[in-house]
Amino acid sequence: MAQGLPLTYLEAGEANGGTPLLVLHGLFGSARNWQTLAKRFAERHRVYALDLRNHGGAPWSDEMTYPAMAADVLRFLDDRGFARASVVGHSMGGKVAMTLALTHPDRVERLAVADIAPVAYTHTHAPFVAAMKQAKLDGCTRRSEVEAQLVDAVPEAPLRSFLLQNLVLEQGSFHWRINLDAIGARMSDLIGFPDLGDARYDGPTLFIGGTRSDYIVPENHAAIRRHFPKAAIEMIEGAGHWLHAERPQEFAALVEAFA
């Protein structure tokens, strides 16, 4: 059995003996972000939307590498006796999915990657982590009071709302349900991609990008083809990095036609 953390998850659809479909969220996200799409995918699949380590209800760990997160997903499969799964991953979750497919190709039946490539990026989300950590939660009684503290670092209202989904009110006090310390300390790993040499996944693969995003650009295509020689690349017109939330119908249609 694979070493890894036991992940929390949401499930949808009937257990019909077919290959399960796993959905892996991005950085600062959780399985809950995918509830609506999971229900749609569940019309044809048994769907498991996972909380990746240090997110949602999953266990926390100081280790935040992609091989470690892929081991968590492998443990999820092993614990349930699943020989294989189709995997959909967005952003960070896409890198987890790619790492799993490249290191254990026999466990991945089909792979769909949303707006990320198997490359290291130069951007960082460290300012978001810093702003969330610096927010004074004691004494706050409304989410708007916390949001006001993020405005300077996160001027875009939709992005603030997304980050605030990690703010939890319990017993009259707010706290973050995301491991900001580990994420901040491992940011270089998260924006990078592990060196897996000439590893390749020869199964069916679909990359879906947004034309308003700079995560899947022509310069990344060579790395995609090197590791995923059967990859198709589709772009959703007018979509940004959170393409599954901005263009859910177009995104779901592409995944359904593929998976």
C-alpha cells in the first residue's frame, strides 16, 4: 500500500463498477469548490472530489511536494481497492495529477489537466499567504471585517471571495482551515514541477487552458508533448485561470467528451 495521508473527499454518482473519476482542486481550493461540476460528472461516473493535504478537511503536513501529494492520491486508490482512475486536476491539482500519471501510469486511465503545464512558473502566491496570515481574526464577527484586511494585497474581489472560502467560523471565532505556514514555506515547490527525467504517460490526455490565462502558452507545449505524447490541447475562449468556474458549461462539455 502506498505511503501517504488519508484524504477527505466528497463523492457523487452511483457505484456502477466503472472506473472512478477523481477531481483534484487547485491551491487555496477544496473539494467543495467542485461540488456542482462533480454532480454533473456523476451522471456518467462515480466521482470523488478530494481535499488535497493542507486544504479543506485533509490532514496537515509540513511536506508539500508533488510526489508526496501524488502518494496521498495513490493511498486513496489503494484504500478503496481501485486499480485505476481517471483524473481531472486544476492548477496545483493538475500538477498532482500529472505527477501521479508520470510515476504510476498504470493507475491512471485518462488524464485531464486544467490550466497548468508540467513546468516551473516564475509567479508566486506568497503575497496572498502573507496577507491571510497577517489578517487579525481575533475580535472579528463578520467575514467582511476579514475581507477588508485583504483588499490591499488582493484587490480583485472574486479572488478575495475565493480565498475567504478558507475562513471558518467555529465557536464564535474565525480561523483559516488551510495550512498557510506549510504552503508559504513550500511555495517554491508548488510553483515548480518535480524533475521526473524522461518519464512519460502514454494514456489519453487532455489539457484545457483559458485564452485569458498565461499558464498554458505555446512555449509550454514542448514540455507537455515530451511527457504526454498523446495530449490534446483545448483552449476556452475568454476564460482565465479559474476556467471551470468562469466557463463551467464549456469546461464540463470538454471533460465529458473526453472522459
